[in-house]
Amino acid sequence: MELKNIHTFIRVAEYENFTKAAKELGYAQSTVTLQIQQLENELRANLFERYGKRIALSAAGREFLKYAYQISKYESMALEHFHRTEEPEGHLKIGVMDTLCSSEYTDLFYTFQEKYPKITMYLEIVTTLQAMEALDKGKFDLIFLLDKRITRPNWETAKEFPAAIAFFCSSRHALANASSVTLDRLLQERFILTEQSCNYRDVFENDLASAGKRLNCAMEIGHTDFIINAVSRQLGIGLLPLFTLKEALAKGDISLIRMKDYQIQLAVQVIYSPQRRVSLPLRTMLAELDHFYPEK
């Protein structure tokens, strides 16, 4: 049983697509097909069910995938052990939400790169759904999400930080000086929001729908700084994680709205999949996370 065939099987299984797996691996599709056939012949089992142009793991394929991950993991560990150097090196692929890139969480990446210059970090801005799908497919070693608590059988949450989601307005707005604002009063205003499907916007709109209420969205854009600037110019009310607002609050451009009867609380979660190879760069980042505490 050849290791290259096992690696190919893992990619085909994760993508459920021969063409995408071949493209990532740099193989012709015919080569990928041949490698899977060789594996199936050795195992005397069909690893995939074919539905026209679509494929899905068979029962045998799902069972073998567990072994394939372990084989790949121990191969990587052996190579790492005998090729190790005094200073950690290698590659680390991370999916991170745009919101986190406008906060003190970026200090973690800056400090890590300064401390471990031989580790190359690939950071990609993604939505929650994109991050979760990419982690499942092995595209990312680690993902940083801002959402309600997420749990899956094959995932490990390395770190979790509570994150308040705040309503805010221009410091010149009438609500800036209000001591207690009800949700009904807030909904009289127009909102500047992130794009639909953004997790904290979804939480807010779902809560409103459950209560038979609606908001008036004047503008939506998936860019934190744009929203803050638009709100500071009195174009509407904003809703963003509190940790993204610190600089604008310090400048006096915006003010928090003190809500009387409604709050949103989520968490920044750092997640990886221990069933795959936990490389030295990933282990190094996990160790750094133990000592990272964003400012309250």
C-alpha cells in the first residue's frame, strides 16, 4: 500500500471530487483515478459510491478514512522527528474572520511571526461557514471563529475567549447619552450592518424574527472599519464585537448604546482537527495561545 495513494484518497474523500483533488495535488485526473483503483484492489473494497459525475464515501471508505488519517499523521510525525531543527520551521495555514483582523487578536500573529521567523503563516480571511468547510477538507491547520459555541466530534477547541457584541452610534447621536435604551427604541433607527449570513447579524435578526420584530438596514458591507466610519458620520446604528471598537471609542468618534433589555454574547474560538497531523508549527501556535490574553 503506497503512501501517495493514501494521501490521494484523503484528498478525494475530503473534496468528494476527483477533479478538485487532482488539481490540488498536481496530478492528472487519470492518475488520481488509477491510485484510488489500486487502493480499492488492495483493500478488496469499493471506497466510493458513484452517482453519475458525483461521488461519496462508501461505508468501507468512511471506515478506511480513519486509518488513512492515522497513517498520514504518523508518517508526518516520523519525518518531522528526523528532520527537526533547533528552531521551529514549516508552514501554518490559518482561516480567520475579517472582524478579528481589526482587533488586538492580530497581535498574536505579529508576535508569533517575530518569535518564529522560520514558520511561514498563510492567513486567509473567511466567513464562519468557509472556515468550517476548509478545516474539514484539511485546507486549514487552525481556524479562528467568532460565533456561538461550536462542537464537532473530530474537532478540538484550543482556546475560547468571551466576546460581547455591542450596539453603537455616533458620539453626536441622541442615543449616545441615553442611560438605558430599549430594543423597541433602538429599532426606530436605521442600521449599518455586516453582510447577511454574518453570525452576529444572524443572531440579532433571528431574535427579532422570534419576537415578531424587524430592523431597517440602510447599508450593509463586510468591512469593519467602513461600518465604524459610517456610524461615526451618523449614517446609522452599528453592531460589531466590542473588541473592534476600542480605538474609535478612545477617539470619541462613537459611543456605546447602553441597552436595557437585550444583549448578544458570543465567543472567539480557536479550533483544529487532532485527527490530522498536528505539525510542529501548529503545536507551537497552540503553545503560544496558552499565554495569549486579549485585553478586556
